[in-house]
Amino acid sequence: MKEIKYSNSLNSKVYQDDLTIRKKVFVEEQKVPSSMEVDEMENKCMYATLYIDKNPAATARYFPTEDNGIHIQRVAVLKEFRKQGLASFLLKDIFKKVKKDYQYIILGAQDQAQEFYKKLGLRVVSDQYLDAGILHHDMRLDL
């Protein structure tokens, strides 16, 4: 059974599960320095964690921009849960949740994930840049 839970509390299980997923995916797999993974935005974000049969499987975080958008970050799926459409399911739920209150979604997409985001309707809106040693482009979806 799939379930998505949301929390903006750093004391919540949702946040703790989010951190566990991020550390496995970004720090262990992609070699992002842990000092960069946990940042000054932690206490300003809403965390969305997707559970499969009560096991944390995928996560993302987001926060409002100054011009009525939502900035999504740290989209990650544990290796054993990949290729099941979970990131798409999670992001579509976030899009639906914020659509009535915000005008657009923006995110920094790793270049290897651009096609995935394009299938969700996002488009590239920036030049290529390096973040944590990984090539990225900003992508946007108008709501």
C-alpha cells in the first residue's frame, strides 16, 4: 500500500525518514558531502515521504519562493524501490497539493533526470550548472 505523509517538523518521523533516504541516495550513492546535504533550509521546508507498506521509499522537500512559486528539492527514491513510478507519484501529489495556492514549480534537476521531469511537464529554464559536483539545469512547471 502506498501512502504519502507530509510534515514540516524536524522532530517528525516523516523528516527522519526523509533524512535516511537522502543520506542513502545522495551521500552514499552519489557521494554528495554530508555537510552539503543537510543545509540551512531544513527548518523552512515541507517534507513529503512516500511509504510502501509503511516502509519509507521516496521523498522530496519543498518551500515557497518569494514570487508565489514552490521550489522542490531533494527528490530521492531508495534503490530497491526504483523503476516503480514512485517519484512521479510523489511529485504529482505535491503538484496537486500546491496548485491552488501557487503559480509554478521550480527545481534543480540533475541532468541525468531531465527526461523524467520533462514527462511531468517541466521545461529547462536555465543554463547548465554544477551543484555538489553533479551537472544540473533548473526546470519549471507553470501551474
